[in-house]
Amino acid sequence: MKQSIFFLLIVALITSCAEDIELSLKSVGTRMLVVEGQLTTDTVAHWVELSYTADYYDNVSDPVKNAVVTITGGDATFTLTEDPEKPGLFTTSGDVHGIPGINYTLTISGIDTDEDGETETYTAQSLMPVFPIIDSVKASIVHKFFTDVLQVDYWGQENPTPGDAYLYKVLVNNVMVTDSMNEWGVNDDEVYNGQVAKAEPVMFLDQEEEQYLAKDGDLIMLEYAAIPYEYYKFIVDALWEWNGADPFGGNPANIRTNISGPRKAWGFFTTNAIVRKSTILKVEE
């Protein structure tokens, strides 16, 4: 009885001490460059988004305007232009695509992060991986994790060279339903390097979430991208910061970046080789 009373008191203390506390944080001071960008094997308008760091309680970050942005690789040079309706967003023309095996360099110049009157140049390099091999996919509604989920499996041969990494997204009836980082699926080949995948589950979408809802006869597409290993680690770092670390380790002190320049910069420029496979969902009674 004494143990039960003690346990109830502990629970009461834990549940009754929740309180919102607004911390008095110092300003970040000098702003720094933040880069988010990608080049893929798709023939589309590719993008690079530039902004400056801001204080924690600021609702928005400042876009970087009037920068000179280029992507070079092999014999190609792509010049990006700033979107007149969205400052800080720079895009290529719509007929651009990357080639696996080419090392691409992103160059950002004509900006002044510390506002000292001297312009700065930042670069990032990314080697585009070879295409992943995927033969077919299967979609089904199964009961997992105490709820019904849309499970997507694939069949294919994993590249025999070690150090590969992959990114998974899902489209339902040609609409992307996993469009933010915390909804993506990612893994590396440390455990299954060079193996043949047979009905390998890669995505589980909770059917209690409206955006993931799928019904019998829907077209389910798996977007399967080979990504640079460094980008995979960047995603893992970012998700740990977003969701919190596991009980056996702490969050990364600093999320890694491949942006280099005269001052510290954040973010990542990636080159992804993408394949897609579709199937029709057949819901079993």
C-alpha cells in the first residue's frame, strides 16, 4: 500500500509540474547563410533556396536576395535565376537534369552575410550516385503499430559497392503525400549491401492521417532515390534535432553541412538519382 501511494504521488508531481516557460535567449548576432538545394536526374526546374539565420523566436528568416547562383558539372553550367515572386528561391530552366557519376559544384556569390561591404563566395560539392535498381513495388493496407497503415514494399538489387544511401517518398494518385523531411524514409546499405531485396518494406503511412488515406484501386507510386551518403547523415542529424535522440545518445551538437565559404554556413546541396515504380492498391476484405 505504501509503495502504491508513493507511486501515485510521483505521478501526480510529474503530471502537475508541466508549465510553459519562455526562455530569455541571446540574439544570434551576426547572421549566417543557410542553403537548401538539389539537383536530380529528373528533367525539371531544379532549385536552391537561400536565407539568413534568425533569432529563435523570430517567425521568419530573411531571404538572400540578388545572389549569383550556378551549378557546374562535367561540361555543363546551369545558371539559376531568382523567382520574382519568392525572393531567395533560385531555379534553373525546366530542361535541366543531372547525370549519375558526375561531381557537381554549387557556387553562391555576390552576398554579404556579415554586412561589412565585402562580398563572399560559398560552394558545395556533391557526387551524384548511380541509379538504384528497383524491379517492382507492392502496396497493401496492414495492421501495424496499433493502427492500419499503408505499407509499401519493393523488390530490387542493391548496389554491391558499400556506402550507399537511399531516400523514399510516396505518391497517391500522383499526389506527393510525404513532402516534408519528417515524413521521408531513409536508410543506408550497411546491413544489406549487395543483397537482393524481396518484399522489403520501406514506408508505413498511418491511415488515421487524412493526407495518407488510400483506398482500393488507388495508384500508389514509390519514389526511390539514391542519395549521397553525406546527405543521408544530414537528414538523420536533422531528424534527431527535430524529434529528439534515442535514450542511449544525445542530439548532434551541430548538424553537418557541405557548404564551404569564408564564414560558417548551414544546410546542404544534394544530387539525387531517382527512379519510380507504381502499383494499384488492392485492399483485401
